[in-house]
Amino acid sequence: MGGRVSRRRGASLALATAVLWAASGLGPAVARPPEVVPLRLIAFGDLHGNLLPPQGSRSKVVRSDGESVPAGGAAYLAAYVRQLRSQAENSVLYSVGDAWGSSPLESAMFHEEPTVELLNALDVNALALGNHEFDHGVAELQRLRDGGCHPEGCRYVSPFEGAQFPFLGANLSTADGSPAALPFSVDYIDGVPVGVIGVLPRNTPDVISAESIEGLQFGDEVEAADRTADILDALGVRSIVLLYKGDLPVPSGHDTCDPESGPAAAVATRVSPKIDVIVTSDGESHFNCSFLDPLGKPRTVVQGASHGRILSVADLTIDRESRDVIRDRTVSFNQVVTHDIAPDSRTKEFVDRAVDQSASVAGQSVGTITADLTREKTFGGESTLGNVIADAQLAAAESAGAQIALTNPDGMRADLTHADDGVVTFGETYAVQPFGNRLLQLEVTGAQLVAILEQQFQTDVFGRSFERILSPSHTLRYTIDRAAEQGRRIQDVTVAGQPLDPAATYVVVVNDFLAAGGDGFTAFTEGRRTTGAGADLDALNGYLSAHGPVSPPPTDRISVR
């Protein structure tokens, strides 16, 4: 039940109570409202337009009892949302970034309109913007918010009326410093205002193509959250929720919290104590944590699993007089979106429609494989899927002189799972590479190639070290020494079996996102662009067709010392 419905219900109950008391002569004519207001907060993040249950490595969730169960899918997500809302007197539902973008074909083919319509049907109260909402640029994001047909026409519904919920981004501004998105939204729960703030990491431009966010600036997320919390407080809003599109890595994957690591941990311990609950998203972890705020008071921080597999739930108690959350009465948990519940029938019909309308394209065969090709990483950072994609991109450009291909792991959005007949469909490969990136050939020296590979060892804005290992084509081999000093971790590089010559020129094929310095690989921009090599998806489909059935290649291109 949404907050607006709850207010109407609460008003009706109060009126009925007053009438009964007055008629009986047992009390005053007006009932005294309860001293506290209960509120159930429900949230999900990183849905990525997954209307169907995800496939491959992200198809299951390991529950706290150790059992691995299938999870996700819009119809099951809707069923759990409605069940959780029916159990509560008042509730709000939030989407915490990347609701769409890098989506499967059943959403992407219709310019993400099915996912927006899904969130409308779920009665989402607010959406915090993530980086993938910007995949197709600011103008397209505004269209999804306000409604209207895509320049290619209305493919799904006509007219498309847009989102019925606000988009939040408190640290987004235009070049002149003006706000580029709403910083907050307020819902009145039984007469008590509850505010919600949305922020993104300030280094978000590192993972978005520059043309997609042209004219936008991303400020410090902590400063923006604090500033917005002060505004809400000045307006009399004391119960405040923060939605943060940033992850907190935890050791076991669920319900374990490390207060020393992760950008969300840094935000959770630094952000204004006026904020009562923090919901984060991004990454594969899911957790239910408590961190001390700057005043030393425990504060709930929760994150569900991506692709609609786990919902985060926090049951709050709000003091009516102070209008603030009574934090020590907060009860939070993560709800796995299992398949042992009846799917929501209305949502299932909606999903079936999107799937049916995209089936003629999605079902086209593009090739065959002999076994699963997955993103599961070796100790060196390789994956069978990444190696196949790199080989496919090299094959697409080899006739034009390409010698090496490198592709970024975040550009692979799904696994290719082996069906009984081994057939791979267009819908499956689209789910793997949905961005529509173009391939470019770059001339780099051997020394520049090593500099590019050294940039696989990165540090985020909070000082946390991490690796982003590029998938190499079969022509490139090297050794990683993680214990070596920075700048000397890449060793024993060979190209086509020959030792790398630092002064020689090599032709490398990469997608246009990497070529522009995306994902922190700024050294690519020092290469000289020569020619294009088509679309990344076309390269993959062509490779599967020409070389099928394709088997998982050895993951022996990167050695670890």
C-alpha cells in the first residue's frame, strides 16, 4: 500500500473512531492520534530492465541458510512488493538507480518504456538516478520522465506518458551550477512528512560516455546529501532517507558489514546525522548493516541484490510529535524474490506482452556454443565470455590490420548459457552487449600498451584500491605481479608470441567507450585513431556464426606471479 493510500485509510479510521466514541458517550468527540506512525520502507536497485528472471550466474541467490534459489523477475518482484505492502499500515517504495540501461531486449527494444511502465504500476514513490539512466543521453532521460515518443516513434504504447514518480539527483548540476534534477521528494505518511534524497558517486562520469552527460556536473555526494538534509530539516521534515547509487563490498555477500571499506561505508559514516536510513545499490553484494553516524548513533544501511532478486525492507517507527525516526526501533531485513510465490498476474500479462512484441527479433539464431560462456573471473581476471568477445572483436578488425583486442568487463552484462541445442539467439547476445558501442582501431606503442594495462589497477574517490581487468584477445599474453610497485605490475608481455617492443607500433581494437578513456583507462586517448570496425554486437554475432559451435577458450592469457 502506498503512502497516499495509507493516508486516506488512516483518515477514514480516525473519523470512524471519533464517531463511535461520540455516539457511545465514552470519550471525547475527536480521537487522539497515535503517538507514533509506522512506515515500511521497501527498495530495490540495479533492476537494469530485467522484466524476466535473470539468466546465467545472476539467476540465483544464496540465502542466509546457505541454499541457492532462483530469484528475480518482474512478476515475482511485484508479488513480493504487494505482499510486503499489504502487511504494513503505511509504506513507500524506492528504486535506487540503474532501473534501466544495459537492459535485455524486451525493454531496450522499446526504449526502456516497459520498465518505466512497470515502475509506474508498482507505485514507486521516487527513483534515485544511477549512471545507466544516462546511457542514451540527457534528452532521452527527460523523455522517459516527461513522456512522448522516441525520435524513432512510439514502439510500445502510444502515447507514452512518462514516469509517474520523481527522478532524484541532489549532486547533479548544469554547467552554471543550477540543479539538473530534483534533490529530494517528500511523502506525507499519516500527516507526517518523510523526505528522500538521491545522490550518485562524484566519479560517475568515469563510467559514462562523455556525450551522454554533456553539460552535467557531478558534485560531492556527501556535501550534497548534507546540504539537502539541512534544507529538509529547515522545512520541518525530520524523517529522512538517503538513496545512494554506490556499493559497499562485504566478505560473504550477505548480512556482513565492513565499516572500513567501500564508498557506501564512507558515505554511511560521514553523511549528516539528520539522515535516518541509507539504501545503497551497485555491485553484487547484498547486506543489512548498521553504521555509526558522525554523532556516534547507529544508523541502518541496507542493499538488496541486483536484477530484482532481493528487496530491502526497513520498518520504521516515527514519533508523531518530533516527526523523527526512532532509530532504535528500526527493524530491517532483505527479502529474496523467490519463485515459490504466485507471480503477480497483472505484471505477468504486462511482461508477456513485452516479450511477445520483441520475440521475432530476440528469437533469431546467431550461432552455436558447446558450453556456457560466463563472466566468472579467474584469479588473473579473465573470463571465458570476455576472451570470446575479445577474439570476436579482433576477428572483426584483423583484415584491417588489428593485432590485439581489449574489452572492458563492465561492458558484458549477461552470460551466454548453453541450451540443449547449443543455439544462441540475438536476444541473448544483445543482453550480453546492449550498449551499441562502436569498435575503433588505435595505433599505440608498446610502452603505451603497457601503460594501458597498468591502469587496470585503480583507486576510487574514497581511496579504495580495486582491479578492472580488461579481457585480452588470444594474441596478447602477459603476467601480473600484484606485489610489485605501481607501474611495474605488468610483466613479460608478448604479442602473437613475440616479446613486446616498447618502441614498436601495435594496432589495438577497442570499443569507443574505452577509446575515449572510459572506466579510468585514460591512456587509450594517447593512441592514434585509424579506422572503425563496426559495432561490438555485430562482431560477436558474426564470430559465433562463422566459428560455431564456439567452445569456452582457455583462460591462460594472463598469468599471475
